[in-house]
Amino acid sequence: MKYIILAGFSFLAVVAQMIAGHSFFLFNFMDLSLIIVAYWALYRNRTQAMFVGSMAGLLQDAVLGWPLGFNGFGKTLAAFLAGQAAKHFNVEGAWLRFALIMAVSFINTLSIFLLFLLLQRTVNVVFLGASLMQSIITGAAGTLAFAALDSYNRTHANRVG
């Protein structure tokens, strides 16, 4: 049941990304599903984060019309790296979270770029520049979302205890 809920969150993130991308230009450069993957890797279970990453990536591939597996591989790799960083380092600071989310976002798009090159598909180098902008915007949005979540959890814990 837990994995069905995780797949549902992945689906909702991809749908929200599509709807918001049509209305607001800035949402085209933000990866909501990667923020959810980073959330599961930092706050929850790393194995579940890899499942969420693969599901979100496969859903994105299906929506974009790309060969299945490109985004799935990139998001699974990003979940693994974020989970390993959270395991070995203290990522409680806002700047560390920003750097971590930005790095895994760039690694996600870099792995997709490399898969395109390895499979000899047409790819534009502008994709890497856009992915750098996407990683900065995704890192900032993820850091703000995690700060709001931490603030809510602290406020909720103070009211209960």
C-alpha cells in the first residue's frame, strides 16, 4: 500500500509540473518530482526514494514522449546520491540542502544528456545550460520547501509537547 501512495505522489508531481509549466514559464525550469525524490532521500527511506525516483522518471518519460528509462535512470541516480549524502553528512543547513538539491538535479540532467549521447540520439548543448538553470531553480525551491516543512514540524512539536 505504501508503494502505491508513493507512486501516486510521483504521478501528482508530474501532473502538477505539466499544468504549472503551461501557465507559468518559471515552472518549466523547476523539477517538482526531483524535490519529492530529495524529500524521500533526506527525510524518509533511501530505498523508497529510489522507487519514487524511478516511478517519477518513468512517468516523465511517458509524458514527454521520450524513450522509457532516461528520466527514470537519472532520478534513481539522483535519489541514490542524495540518500548517500544524507547518510554520510549532516545536511541540516539551508546552504547544504541547496547545494545538495542543486547537485543532484544537475547530475540527473547530466545523466540524461550522457544517455542521449551514448545512444546516438540528437541532443543540443543548450540542454546543459538549461539544466544548470533548472538545477539552481529546483535547488532554491526545494530549500524553501524543506525550510517551510522544518518550521511546520518545529511549531507542531512545540504545540504538542
